[in-house]
Amino acid sequence: MSRGNALAVSMSLVAGVAGTVQIAVMGRLGDRIGVVPAFAFAAAVAAGLGALALLAARSSFTGYADAVDQPWWLWLGGLMGAFVVLIGQFAAAAVVDRYGLFGLDRIPVGWPRVLGLTLLTVGAALTLKK
């Protein structure tokens, strides 16, 4: 396995675990302040961390301007990436719910939920297929 592939796999595994924890924590925050404010807060934190990463990597924020100057259809990569991450989060949420992790109530995983996750996965695979 190449070094780049190993890094990508490692980052994916860390992202999967982080997504599982995020689901439980954001659910609790949503219960306390509301779903929309919790989502907005999470998006602001993610944007801030992305900006810090860009600043650390390039010592400037010119990467944002570079991205804005590209054709609109290149922005679809971000949209597709978000879709793939959401599928992973839904799958992780099913595991968290099933076992009642992080102090949450146990919710059984029945065939409608499994079918929904399967359809999301097939949709993502078809979208990303070359």
C-alpha cells in the first residue's frame, strides 16, 4: 500500500469514529439549543478549523479565492464529499442507536432502516462511479 493510500485509509477510519461521536454529541446539543442552531454552530466550527488548516498549510487564505475562481461544477466535489460523509454518519448513527452508546436510548435497527442505508450507499456508489 502506498504512503498516500495508507494516509487516506487512516484518515477515513479516524473520520468514521469522529462521525460516530459527533452524532451523539450533536444530538445532545440539538436537544439543548435546537437542531438548526446546533447545525449552524457545527458548520461554523468546521469552517473555522478548515480556515486554520488552510492558514497553516499556505500561510494565507488565498486558497478560498482560488476555489471561488474555478468553474461552479468543480464545487460539486464538496457536495459529493458531504453526501458520502452523511452516509457514513447515518450508518454510524444506526450502530450508536442499536447499542445505546454515549448514554442514548437503544433504538432497534429494523429492515426499513437497513434498506434506507443500503439505498444511500448505492446512490453514493452510482454518483461516484467513473
